[in-house]
Amino acid sequence: MKLSKALTLVTWGTTSSLGHSYASPRMIQLNESCQSLSFVSSKSSSSSCHYPHSSNALFSRRLSCYPRGGAMDASSSSPSATTALSAISSDQQQQEVVAMDSLVAEYITQDNWDLLSERGQKALSNLIHGDDVIQAQKHVYANWPERGTDDEGKRKLTEQLADLDASYPGGLTAYLSKARVLLRESADGTNPFAEFEALVPSGESLSYDSPVPDNHTGMTFSQAEQKGLTGIKDVAFVLVAGGLGERLGYSGIKLSLETNLLTNKCYLEIYVKYIQAMQHMAEVKTGEKYVRIPLVIMTSGDTDPLTRKLLKENDNFGMEEGQIQIVCQDKVAALKDINAGLSLEDQWTIETKPHGHGDVHHLLLREGHIDKWESEGRKHVIFLQDTNALVINSILPTLGVSIEKGFDMNSICIPRLAGEAAGAIARLEHKTDPEKSLVINVEYNQLDPLLKTQGDCMGDVPDPTTGFSPFPGNANNIVIALEPYAKTLRGEDQGVVVEFVNPKYKDETRTEFKKATRLECMMQDIPKLFQKELGSDVNIGFTMFDRWFTFSPAKNSLESGIEAVEKGSIAPGTMSSAESDKYIQNQRKLKHAGMDVDITEEKDLVKVGGIPVTPGPRIIICPGFAITQEEIVKKIKGGTITKRSSLVLEGQQLTVTNLQLDGALVIRAAPYCEVEVNGLAVKNEGCVLDEIPQGADVDDAVRIRGYTMTKKEVKEIIITEPGKYFVGEDGVVKKIE
């Protein structure tokens, strides 16, 4: 459609099942003389916004910063941050000029109009027409200086408008229209849950140590893991990693942070190694000789270059070329007031902010991954967050529960502390229309006010029997069945989950903000789209695990963690507490397998760098050694580890019997190395933690822990040559085949 013949505007519909605006866009076409209007269906194949993978999509790819034609391979170069302005040459400016209509001509002179690219003209036209009634954006397009003054700025602004148009379904006009509705609701104090009552949902519960099957699934933890192994070859992983580590006090990407100081392996490597171990287990379980599980990483403009650099420098941590794909989320326009006026950094630059990890659903569709996975016969999509290394242990049993129960969506949950700054899974029962009821995450700052309006009006308080909130805590890691997911994403919202605003107001008039706000969205709000597209047929559940087994994210700075501990918190959420909890998790795993190991309880924790951590033993069970309970029980027989000890185990065909460890030991066996360790006795100085002196000049990645590790003496057994080996009491490696 040539805009010289017709001008296309976009408007947006109104309300969701929870009262939020999110209906699909519709095109309004003005004829050349601007004297008549016609509406075009959002499904129209004549839409000028063409999506390369789906005939009914309502958007086009972002044009200026990222290459077209699908998601970028992790090994490809980082996308340029240069806007389309830099690509405008004098030849390109000789393009066909889009004619102005009378409304645009009220604000823009012909000379200034002629400066702009065709896409810039279209974007500016859309903004002016969309603002004709509200007039909240006149500070953007009115009172431009004459041609010859700030011409580059004018081009830059309109190219940015075009970028914002292209990157959001329905364009910038739709975004602003939705924002005005939500901002007005916020200013009026509208309660999105006014028509709902929060009930404790029923779900599945699996305990690592319990031999008793779950009442709902009829499976034990180990049985659920084994069920998960039957379906793991048909999954795809998605890692949400759009944020920097600023909240942690770290300027780099969180994926590059070391999960522990024994192996120094970063979060991204841990996730990759677990996926590779799952591939191996799937091959063993199914008999297939070649299983490859794809990983998609969602980055942002802040994290994309550093994520690519991390992968390149480490050769994708051993994953094959093309196995890791990257999708980069766009930022959205920042808003300065209740009328959704665009916030400007300067006269020619619109301020932008992150949209939230809810973008991941739209991006997976937009970049063609949903189509690809369907063509490959995949059955489930598994979503991970960036800095919770414990949760990867819950993937197989959660998948097993999803398969057994036929869940469309299954959230991984943990016992939640009442008042904890973590979302909760609740059943929102609609007071008049049961069809609108759904199981969904409710954020902690919404849960307490909601509970104070119902029942005993006590709010978010602990259950006197368990000491925890009756509402399960959301670990924000999800297993979703691909078939209903794909159908939902192809609905009219194209995977754009219901958005929200959280403005900080300047004063009681609630019209202006202390700082610019924006629309936000969360990955875990996808049930609202499921309900819209699938109705009451959608099957959403959750699976509860022991907290020690599943949840210890690194999200807070050392300073804020210390402050939380001083106020009585037992979950400071620092790098040091996350590392400590990983060691404790592995203590419990080896204890369950029959090894004599001290398990650190809350009373045993010692403060190092101001954060309570385990005194030991410090144990790392690498994915290459075991990822299931059954494997650990088969590979570990007896033995004793003292509290001051440190142990690292890695090797697919490594078994350890009657180990006697008082110090530090690392055993690594490469693939195709069958290694039996029997009766090995190790005593050495081991590893110790050293607090960082106050004011010491150390790297941020070190400082945020509050300590370093000194490896005084470590016994290392590293076997790389294929073969069969035996290691006895003396620690001598003997090749027997």
C-alpha cells in the first residue's frame, strides 16, 4: 500500500478479562483527499505490516537495528545499534515523497517533510493523526525550526518513531492508546482484581526425599524424573536474560557471573551443560543416537553484545553451531504523564525503557521459532530465568508431571514465606462469571491488598501449621505444551501479554510522574492469553518442590542482602547465599544416596562477608556426573566427607564408592572414560573462604560475594583419554583397558 494513495492509521480495542486494554489493532484508511474513512479487518491480507512467518500477523520486524529474516544465530555478529538515520544517503533521499495531508501540514512544513525518509514520514503521520484528539504529543512534532536547523535531529526523531512503530504490534499508536487506558485506571485507583477472589489452588507436590507418591499424580520424585526423561528430547529451552546485574552491584551481564568458586563456572555454562546432559540421558532412555535440544536466549539491547561475546569466547560452551539462537527484545517508549505523552531525552530523542520479560512470547512467534519447533515435532517449551541455578534440577520432574497430567502450562513453585517479595500462584475466582476464573501468578504487592479485602482480612500472613504462606511461591520457571501455546500466540494479540503500568506520581493530583514510566509485561502472565484463546478448556497447574531443591536466585547486592539479614531475613538473595545454597543442595543429594555428609541447617550457618553461608562441606555435582536422583544413587556408594571439605564430581561414567575425604578433591572424567573410584582416601589443607577487607580494590564480580576462595591444597584426578580406569585408596590412576 503506497501512502501517496492512502494514509494508514492504527487504533486499538479495549478491555481484557481483567479489565486491561489489549484487543487487536484495526487499520483506518484515509483516502487521498482525506474525506472518507474505511476500516480494514486486523486479519486482512492487504495489511501493509507483513510478518514473514505468518499470514495473519499484525506487525513487521524492527527495521533499523536488527537484521531481517528470523532470529540471529548466537555465533553471528552483534546487531548494530546504529539507527536507520546513519543509512540515509543522498541517493536514498531521492525516494518517492509521501504527500502530506492537511492535518500534518498544520504542523510540518513541506521543506521539513521532504527531509524525511518514507518510513519516517509514515511514522510521523501516524503520530499526528493518532494525537488529533488527545494532543498529548505536540511537544514532539509541533514548532519544528525551519529547514536548515537541526535537520539531522528531525530525521533521527522520525526514524526512531518508525522503529517504535515497527517493533510493537499495532504500532506506536496502539501502544499509546493502551497506555492511556492503563494510566487512567492507575490514577483512579482501579483495582484489577475487584471482581475476583483469591483462593489457594490445588496442585502437585514432589519431595526429593519422600518415597511416598504425590496424591494427585501418583508418582514419586524419581518416577516423575523418569517420566520427564521420556519427553525431554522433544523440548526447546528458552532462557530469559534481558537484564544487567546492576541490582546485584555488577555492571556486566548476570549470565557471566560465576555460580560458585570451586569450579568458577558461570550461569550460562551451567544451563548449557545441563541441556547437554539431558541430551545424553534422552539418548540413553530412548535409544536414539542423536538428540539435540535447542536453546533460545532472549537478550536486550543492554545484554545482547556481551551475551554474544561470552558465547563466542567459550565456543558456545560446547553446543553445536546454530543450536543456540538469540532473540533481542526491543525497548518501548517512555511516558511522561497521565495522557501518555512521550518522554524526550532531548528535542529529537524519545526516551525508551525495557518492556519486561513478557516480550519473550511475542518474540518467539515473531522470529519464527514456534513454526520451526512445530515442524520438528517438539512438544514442550521450558522457560528459565537467568540466575537461579537450583531450578534446573526441577525441570525433568516438572516435565514428567506435565506429561502425566496433560498440563498446558505448569509453573515450578516453592513454599513461600508470607510477605516475601516474590509472586504467588493463586486461583482467581470470578465472582459472577466462572468462565473468567483462572490460575495465575499474583505479585506480592498485589496479593496482600487483595487478601485484606476477603475472608478474615488478615492479608498475606503465614499458615500457623506450616509457617509458610498458604499460596505457593512462583519460582518463575515454566513448562508449556507447544500445541496450545502456538495456538494462543497466533491469536489476535500475537503473544503480547496483558500489560501494566507502575508510575510513581509527583503529587496527589496523580497526573505527572517523578520519572518517566512505560508499559510493562511479565512472562508469567501468559495464562491471561491462554484463557482468552482457549477458554475454560485450558489446563494450568503447578508443581511444588522443596525450597532447598529449587529456589535460591542471585538478585540482590551484598549491601541490600546484609540489610535484609539484619532485619531477620533468611533469604537475602545474594551471590553468596546462592552459592551456599547450591552446596547445601548437593549435601542433601549425597546424603540421600547414602554418603555420610553433614547437612547445613539454618542454625549451622556462619556469616562470611555479612551473609550467613554454609561452613561446608562444599560440594558441586556437575551435570556431566548426574542430573537425576536415580543416577546419583547408582554412582555414589557409602563414604564420608568432613564438614571442612570441598568436592567436585564430573563424568558420565564415573562411580565413587567409599570415598574418605578430609580436604579438597576434584575428579573429572571426559566422555568415554569409564572410571571406578573405590576406597580413595584424601586428606589435605583444602579450600577456605577469605573475607574481602573493607575498602579493598577488587573487581565487582568478586566484591558482590564479600569473600574470595583460597585453594590451599586440592587433590585433582583428571582423566581425558578414553578407556577404563580404576582409582584406589592411594589415588593412583590405573588404566585397566
